[in-house]
Amino acid sequence: MALLIDIRDPEWMEEQALKDILQPGLPDVDIFCGDPGDAAEQIIMLAAVKLFPDVVRGLPNLRLVQKLGAGVDGIVNDPDLHPEVKVARLRPDLPAHEIAEYCLTYVLQHQRNVCFHQDNQRQKRWQTRAPRKSASTTVAVLGLGHIGARTAQYFAAIGFRVLGWSRTEKTLQGVDCRYGEHALEGLLAESDYVACILPSTSETKNLFNAERLSQLKAGAVLLNAGRGDLIVEQDLIQAINSGQIGGAVLDVFQTEPLPGDHLFWDHPAVTVTPHVSGWHLDDGLEDIAENYRRMVAGQPLLNQVNRQAGY
Ligand code: NDP
């Protein structure tokens, strides 16, 4: 029995570096990086950021895919992945904190007119503009899971009015929590900022189409740190260009890397970041070795994903 690490993105983490982290917790386990070659039949667990074509088909005894991150879209429904294969994700605190920081950064940038003042400084122009009051600003956080709940509470802690939205009923101190599709329209109409931290599932894909975007409060700013396919990008550009909404802050896109000719790059009301809002997984990596041990012992896994629900 063995573990395979398949990342192929040295910018994010070297496979060998992850092996060095995991091996002490799994001293008797063979850990392979990249192509397992003749050892493919030994592999019972795959640790990966995404499933590359043909990898799963070559692992006949695979029992668990451990996502190195949170979003499992692209894994749970992979046609090559046998329905019996379990999928687990990581739930580290650091990227949850980082994504909450990301949302705070760009909301506060708007609240405090940061771009306006930077521009004036470059032109040596002394011009005042009142900052907006947090207490009279409403932030909606869509998705109240590991990351969204923390984000909502950070906004509440510094005095914003915060609305939260999830699939099932939730209670969070300082957050007006609502749930279910029927609750979304009213919530959008009340919010000055909408921070989207939802997974991509069959229910959330293309959530922000033209009709949904028209439900946002006039001038509202949409932030997306969930997944790119939650938004119909052409509809978003139209909603901004028509003046319906004020702008967007986007960390995730339908196609990544964002193509060079995409309209988002040059749009004055769109902020583009290259899928960096949550980055450091350090405090979650221990769980990979723990899940290997649990799987072999037949114990419940940490952070197992519901493949049917898609998250
Ligand atoms: P969780 O699974 O902990 O939470 C997901 C939340 O979304 C839950 O509150 C869930 O509701 C809600 N939700 C799911 N489906 C629906 C629906 N149909 N309607 C309303 N609410 C829904 O995930 P995380 O918070 O850990 O992560 C969220 C997503 O963030 C990830 O799936 C990933 O796509 C993205 N992400 C992006 C990163 C980046 O760098 N940009 C980094 C890490 C994650 P309920 O609580 O009722 O189940």
C-alpha cells in the first residue's frame, strides 16, 4: 500500500517538499511523487490539487483522493473516478484567514477611497472625499463554511452590518444568517458588497447570471474568491458597463490563467488577482498523513467531502 503525490506546480509546492513533510508521520509507507511507474497497483491514496487526465485510470486500487486545498470541483465528478473512491479536502485555518483578509482589503479599499487618494497623490492634488461608514454599510457573505463564516465574522467585528447566506440554516454571532435560494434575492438587494465564497457545484454554477446580477443593489461591488464558474463573466461585464453594479474584485475565473485578451484585464471597475486570495496550507498538511492512517484503519476520515453535494 502506498501514497502518491501528484502536484506538478512547483510554484505552489514541490512534490518532494510535501513528501518530506508527510514521511515522518507515515514512516512505513512508500510515498511516490509524480509517475508511480510499476508501483501504480500499490497506490491507495492520491494527494493532488487536481486530477490530471489518465492518472486515476492508472491506479486500480485507489481508495481516497485527498485534495490539497478546499475546492473539490473537478474531482468529485471526474468520470474516471470510481463512485466508491472517497474524496477528502483540507480545512486549514491559514488560508481561511487569508481569504477573509483579502475580502476585507478590497472592501476597505473602496470604503476609504484608496485608489482616489493614490491617484491624487501622484498628481499632487489635495482633494478630500469622505470615507464611507462601516456601520451604515452592508456586506453579504455567500457561503458560511470554513472560510465564509470567518470572513463574515471579521466584517462584523469591525462594525459592518453583515448578512450571510448558506444552503442550510446557520447561526453566527453578529451575522444575520439566511439560507436557501428563496432568501438570496432580498439579501442581494440590501448589500453594498457581496463576497462570494461558495464552492462550485451543480447548484451554484452560473449563479450570477444577468437576472441574478440585476438583483444586486445599484452600485454594489461583487467580490469572488470562490470559483470562477459561479459568475457568467459576460453578464458581469454588462452589469458593470450598464451602471447596474459598481464593480468587481475577482480572484477566480472561468479560465485560469485569465486569457490575455480578456476584458477584465483593462476594465477600470474590475480588480483582477491571479487566484491568490488563500495560499498557505501549512496548518492543514498534517491531516494528509492522518487521513492515510484513518483510511487504512477503517476509521472516519477528516473532512470527507459529500461527492453527491459536490463540496
Ligand atoms: P465549505 O464547504 O466549508 O463551505 C461551503 C459553504 O457554501 C457552506 O456554508 C455551504 O452551505 C455553502 N453552500 C454550498 N452550496 C450552496 C448553495 N447551493 N446555496 C447556498 N449556500 C451553499 O467550504 P470553504 O468555506 O472551505 O470553501 C468555499 C470555497 O472557496 C471552496 O469550495 C473553493 O471553491 C473556494 N476556495 C478558493 C480559494 C482561493 O484561493 N480563491 C482557496 C480555498 C477555497 P452549508 O453550510 O449549508 O453547507
